Amino acid sequence: MTDQVVETGDVRLTGHAAGESQFLGRTRELKELRADIERAGLDTLAGRKPPRARVLLIAGRPGSGRTALAEELVQQVADRYPDGVLRARLTDPDGTPVPIERAARDLLAALDREAPAGACGDDLTDSLRSALADRRALLLLDDAADAEQVDALLPDTPDCLVVAVSKGPLTGIPDVRPCTLGGLDAKSGVELLSRHTGSVRITVDPRAAEGLAEECQGQPAALMLAGGWLAARPKAAVLDLAKQLRTDPAEGTALSRVFRLAYDALPASAARMLRLLALAPAGLVDPQTASALVGCSVDSARTTLDDFVALGFLHAVDSPLPQYEVPGCLHPLLRVLAGHHERPADLQVARARMLERTVRLLQVCRAITETDSPQARQKLLDMPRALRFPTPRAAADWLRLTRPALLASARLAVGDGELDTLARRLMSQLVRAMVAHVGTQAAAPDLYDVHSLVLEVAERRDLPRERAAALLNLGDLDARTGRTADALVRYRAALDAGREVDDPYAAGRAMESVGGAHLELGDFDRAADWFGRALVERLARGERADAARLYGRIAAAHTFAGRYGEALRNWRAAISGHRKLGDVAAQARALSELARVQEYAGRPDESLRTCREAVEWARRAEDTRLQAALHLRVADTLERLGDPASAGLHRGAAERLLGEVNQEDEADACEIRTASAED
């Protein structure tokens, strides 16, 4: 499932802890929304089957409790949708609409469906619709910026339901059922206040409580801030706060006036931390982030963040880690305060401290996986205790839970334009940590986005070497997902960048990748030509291992083209190179390929001799699977040569070897290893 979205407008809180919330009011709205689910649509009335999912719209200003109402509705009807509830937020805290491809990718991940790295928005939304075609699911699309966002994610099945939350109407989506929110009724508003202040002060002066709720215009976010202000001042009367708001000369909404009053009452240090939370990536905060922003200890930051939750400035995220969310309705107010009270240079320093802390955490997150490295262990010991993870599992959990904030940090750092050095370090460590804990294949979609950001910085700063690296990485990801033509364009651009700075590694790697792309596209002549160019570079630099490997790639291209003589010559060159390097396993594999080409060329006797030689080298290399495969190939060749008895012996040998491999696999799967003392 995608991360659950919570905003200040949610009336789902008491006790200041996640999981203890309780919904208030909105009885009429809930009844109407549930009736809209059952009501016949325009297509049904016209005698047609509805082509798409029904859309219920909950519209209201940020802070009106719109997300809380949506969550309550989802909770009440979720049992009708056995395939689960999917959630996605469609606007970032700073008001930037979330790209369709990112939202679709997150929803596909929640459905355990593969989303190819770098796929365009149309492909991803098509995949999402296909994944939902035979499901009965409920989608909660929070904070939708416009109708286009919602329309792109609508399932093409009436069995699904979409609940959209937005500021205004979603013009353009047919048969949408809107529910526009105002303030809470007086009774619910007073009850919300009493959850913070206790019932005594409300009972003593119920009219003052009603007046305060009226001053807050029944807006849940404003009522929560007012309740937090009163809870922090047990001796203050409800009437005192109502009078302050009534006589406040400042203009603005009820939420902004209550927010200013609550903010002005904070100590200077807490007030500074609160306004600097406007810099938090994706509106997500943890003690490490807050500590870095203001330069205090992690423990002190956590205490202050917990106080903010009690005061209604933040919401605690339901997570194993201490995490908090800056409410979307307060983010613009915090941004204005930060711009008014902080100099631009101070904001840049705070942002740089936050990014530097993230870089160090990522370094530790990756280093803890290097359990066999004394240098890595010493580096971990040299880190402050607050930056360490107790176990590799804890580091992996941190990386998974903070992934949205980490990716947002990279986007914000690159978008800033003035912190490119820090941005480059951040992205480098983020890639390494993801590869170490998640793996290149599983992390490919996120890696594609990060490499695209690296390319943006490299082009902006005119860094050809980094541009070449980013293009090569993006090309590899394109090639793995079948976009070979796109990969070829990137590889050629990487070659130009590598040549620009005379980087032999990048140029050689790019030439080989260009050859591989041509091979995949079926242009075997160009593939062999580009592999040959890369080979010349490797031989000139004395890189014998790479040269031997390239001989094999050239041979493969010639084999596909049916030029078996050239293929045999290059495979023999590859075998010679591996033999000189003492690489027994590579020599065995090259011999097996040589035997294959000899068979294609109509030389069964030579193929048989080469296969037997390859079996011996595979035995020396202790490559049991290759031995078994070669025995089977020998058996096939012997049968064609009219020797079924010998063929049977080789097939038996292959079966025995494969049986040993399966036993080893089962033993490894069942083995229970004792955790190391370091863990």
C-alpha cells in the first residue's frame, strides 16, 4: 500500500498518538456519500453499463477535515472491496502536483505489479488499469490538484470506487459526485476542543466554548491548534482565548489567526524549529532532520517534535520509526514565516545541514552491510552514536520507511540549484545504499529517477565525466526494460561525453554498450564493429581480462550473423586470453561456446572433443551446473554420431550432477545460521 496521507484537517486525533484517533461529526456528509455509492449513475439510467469506476469527490479548503472524512468513509465501506484500499497523495506539501507517473508507479507497487524503470506515464497508467481490471478495490486519491490527475488514474471497471479529495470541483470527469465541506457543527467543534482541554473548562463555560468554535469557523485544523494552546495553559479560560481571537486585528482565515496566536506563544528555539520545518522534504520530519535543521541534539529535537504534536502543529506518522508530518494546510504558513524571520543565507545553511546529515546516514546505512571490511567497521565506530544503526536490518528498515523523504531530498537538492555539490554526494550515497539493501533490479525505478537527477546536475554544471556515467546508467536501465533504441541514443551521448574529457573507461564502456544495443536490435555487423573498437581500446591499455571478454562478444555477434569462421577465431582468442589470466571458469565457459559454434558449423567431431575438454575445465572450476550442461551437450552430439550407449552415460552423469546441485540448494535453504556478535 502507498503511504497513508494525513493532514491537519483530520479530526482523527486524541491522546496525541497515532492509532488513538476518533472521528467527529460529518454525519450528514457521510450519509450522503454512502448513498452516492449506491445511487444509479447516468450510464445506468441510460441503460448502459458504467465504463469506469465511480468517483466521489470530497471538496474543501485545506484544514477543513476533508482527508479525515475520506478516511472515515473508506473505513466504513472497505469491507465491500475485498482487493483492498490503495492510497496516493497527488500534491506535494509545497503545492507542486505529483507527476502522474510517480503516482501510478506507487499504486502499482502497492499491487505488487512490476513498473518498468523509466516507463512513461501513459504506459504506467495503462498497466495500472490492467492490474485493476479484474479487481474490486477502493482508491483514495488525496489532495488532487486537478481533474487530469484523477482521470489518468481511474480504473476502467465499475467494480472499483475512487474517493478523491480536492480543493474544488473536478470539472471534466463525468458523473462525479461532489461533497463540499464547511465547518463542523457546534457540538462537534466543542467536543473536539474538550479532547484537548478536558471537559471541566468546557462544562464551566459552554457558551465560551461555542464562541471559540465559532471564531475558528468550525475548521478542525484551527480547533486543534486552539485546543493545543489551551492544553498547554491549564489555568487559561476558554473565554480568554476566544476574546484574543475576537480582538485580533490581523486579517486572514480563522486557521491563520489561530496559528499565529499559537506560534507567538512558542519559545524562540521551538518557534525557529517549527518554521524551519517548511524545508522538510515531502513534509516528512524525523528527529534527525529537525536536529540538523536547527543544530540541536537528536533527543532534544524529538522532545520538541512531540510537543508540536500535542499543540496541533504536527501529526505523528504511524510508523516503527519516530516520524512526523507537516500538515499540508500549515506548510504555506510555515514557509511565509521562514521567509520573514530567516535570512536567505541562514535558510541555505539549514538546508545544507539537513542534506549533510542525510548523506552521513546513507553512508552508515550502506557501510553496515560491509561486514567483512575492517575499514567499514572502523568507519562505523568513528560515527557519533546518534548516526549509527544497531543492525543491518535496522538500516534496511530505515531506508525503506524514509524512502519518500530521501527521494524528495534528492529532488529538492537538485531543484535548489545552489547545492549541487551536496546534491551529487547525496545521490551517490542514495544509489549505493539502495543497491546494497534492495538490489539493482528491485531498486531500478528509483535508481532511474536518481540517475536522471544526476544527469540534470552534470549538464547544468558542465561535468562531462558525470554526464557520461549518468547516461551509461540510464542506458543500462533502458536496455533492461526493452527500450533498446533509447538506450542506444544514451550510449552514443555517453561516448561523446567520455571522449570530451578523454576518459578511457567511460569511452570504452560506451563503445561496448553501443555494440550490445546493436546486437539486441539485430544489427550484427555494427555490433561486431563496435565490439572491435572497444577491443582495440582495451588492448592498447593492457586490460587483458576485458579484452578476453570482448573477444567473446565479437564471436557471439559473428555467430548470430552466421559467420562461423570468424566466430571460431574470436572464441579461440578469448580462450587463449582466459588461459593466460588463469581464469579457469571463464575458460570453461568459452570452450563450451566454442563447441556450440563448431556444432553449428557442421563439425560434430571437433565439437565433441571441445565439449570434453570444457567438461574437464568446468570440473576444475567446480562449476557443477556447467558440467551438467556440457554432459548433456556431449550426449546430444554422441546420439547424432550414432553412439546412444555413450550418450546415456553422459546423460546419467548430468543427472547425478544436477541432483547434487539440488541437494546443496535445499541444504542452504534449510540451514540456520547463528547471528554474529556484531549484529
